Amino acid sequence: MIPFPIGETSEIEHGGPLPEATDAVIIGAGVVGISAALFLRELGHKVVVLEKGRVACEQSSRNWGWIRQQGRDPHELPLMIEARRHWLDFSRRTNEALGLVEGGVTYLAESEKDMASFSDWLTYAKDHDLDTHLMSGSEVAEMIPEMAGRYHGALRTPSDMRGEPWVAVPTLARLAAQEGAVIAENCAARMLDIEGGRVTGVITERGRIRAEQVLVCGGAWSSLFLQNHGVRIPQLSVRATAAATNRLPEVHSGGVADNGVAFRRRQDGGYTIAAGAFHDLYIGPEAFRNLPKYIYTLAEHPFGTRYHPMGPQHYPDAWGTPRSWSGEEQSPFERMRVLNPAPSEAAKRKFLKKFRAMFPGFGEIGLRAVWAGMIDLMPDVVPVIDRCEAIPGLWIGTGLSGHGFGIGPEIGRVLAYMMMGQPPKQDLVRFRLSRFTDGSKVRPGPAL
């Protein structure tokens, strides 16, 4: 097995000195943070991106690499359609180094109930003029003849794409740096610098940076960072496991999923495979605190999560992880530079068995890598994209709930524009921070 390509021992690529002041500070160098930096530079503003570990070292590099419009919450679709355009533009600007392939995304129907839910979601696709369509079982068999078993049909969006996330986001970071963004790896943001109730900068492990606008997009760490300032969001972190196969014949160039396994072609000639909807939750203080917000989601998917009584030491919601600290002491973000969870052996066995049964013609399928990542989950499975009313100058882009790689560029653009006083273009009411405190029902939307 080869190790995951980005980790704490990876060479520091962005490690220059920090300026005393800047227009905006971004906390977290994942796909949202790097995209926001690119758009802030496009607007002519100075920006510093702080990363406690390495660029894209956590979920922004560990995801499946799908860039999909299909199956999204209807309120996400306008954002995702724009994000797809950004990916195409980024690919052009980086000489196609992102590994972008328009191979489509296909959801396989194992029952008539699946087909009915696909048909329901197709309404939203038509509202946005997507090329999504239903396929019959015979059309599925014709599209991937090597696939054993037969399906009732499928939902397919040919214009959906895939990229190589551990390559794509670091490549975009280099582009942002070339365009003037300051990116500081191995430099944790300890806390906000606040005067008179509003943001005046950030206290880092290397000192203070003055800035009037700060964006927190720290993935699984966002909630922990924010609660040190009295800002609470009902975010949990769940572990998802994936694997890369050895080189295999190409049977399909895009992404495919049924109820048990998801797979997509890779640039290296293998496939990334994973369980379609299975996660592990390490129970900690925030899991108990936020349980009421997740009741509906748990009732809808009671068997999609395996529970563990406690998280490993220094995890965001581990029992021993501090919930408050000062800017003069070591923060939890320095104690764990890279959140690198061990993959679930049970999940790996399950999805590998399913993939082997799906393609018996491959023979014995070897794995070249297995890894896991921690997904920043929200109760309604859509992100927070908003300002913090309680602390002027603070912005939040987190809770991407396992589907943030594809949509991340547009979330970054929207936040960059709003931070600098420009309207976002889209309706962001669904993603407001106050939905968890204003009495609204917290329920997932009609997504797949």
C-alpha cells in the first residue's frame, strides 16, 4: 500500500513570512479557502490563507473527486452550475493539470422506488436546463456491458465531471500564490483578534495579522475554532473510507454509484471506490449537544452510520480536546496538524466485495491505497455560507457535508464577493447561519 499523497511529512511549499496586515484572512487551505483567495485576488484585494498543516491535506484531497450537479439539494444547484464553469476555467488556466474529465455521473436504480426518487429529482434538473435524464435497465447494460447484474434503470448527467482532488487543490493554490495570495502552511490560526466586538485580525502561532475580514472554512475544525469565540454551529465530523485500485481496464470514464458502492475512473488507470452512504461517527461532547438537530436525519438513514464511543486523542470532538484557549497558548490545531483517520476495515471489505461482484471479469482486484477523511456534516446536509452577525467581520463557509469538492469554487467566490461588499447573485437563505436558532425546521432537502 502506498501512503496518502498529502500528509504532515509533506514538504512545505508555501511557508513565507506573514505580513503585518492584509485585507482578508482565510482560515483553512481547502477547496473553499483556496478558491476564495483566487477570487479575492481577482477583485484586487490582499489575502492571507492560513493552514495548520498542508494545502488540501484533509477532506479537500480525500474525497471521491466528483464534480457533480446531479442529486444536489435544489438550492445548491445554481451554485453548482457556476462551480462547474469555474472548474473548466481553472483547468484552462492551469494547462489541464487538474485531471478534469467530463465522464458524467450515473446513479443506478436497484428498485422501482429508486427510479421514482430519480424521477422526482429530475424536475429540479429540468428547471435548470441540465442534461440529466433517466435510463432504462437495458440502456445501463449497454453503457457498461462488463457490469454484472441488472438494474431497473439509472439517473445520469453526462455533463458532470471528475478531477483528481489531491492534485487539483494544490495546483489551484500555486495559481493563487502566483497571483499574489500569501499562503502559509504549517501555521495555525489560534483565534480571532477582536476589538470593540468586531474582528480586527487573527492571532496565529507566528503572531498577529491585522485584517477587517476573516473567513473560517476549516472543515472538520470549524466548529471547534468558532466555539472558542462563543459561536456555535451544530456541525459533526464523520469518517468516510475510500480506496484506489491497481490499474484495471476502463469500463466507464465517469462516476457511478448504487446503494452499496460508488466508483470512478482515475488518471492512474485504476478506480477510486467507496461505500455509497456509510460513515463512522466518534461520539464526543458536540455529538451529545447537537443530537436534537440530527433526529430527523438519523430517522431517515438509521443504518448509514456506525457509532464509536470516543474519538482518538486530539480529534475535533474528542473528549479531551480543549474547548477554550487563549492566543498565547498552543491551540488544538497545533496538536494535530493533519487529521488523518485510520480507514475502516469493515467499510473497505464491504465496498471491495461489492465492486468485485459488480465486475467479475476483472478477476482479483488489488488495492494500491486505502484512506479515510473526516467530513464536516450539518444536520440538513447543506453548508453554512454566511456572515456571523454576532461578530462583524467574521464569515463562515463550512459544513459541506461530503459534497464540497465540486461546489467549493463557487462557495469561495460567493464568500469572497460578500466579504468585499458585493452581492452574491444567488439566493443564500437556505445556507444562513441563523437557520439553527430561528425556529426553522432542520431537515435535509430533496437531494439524492
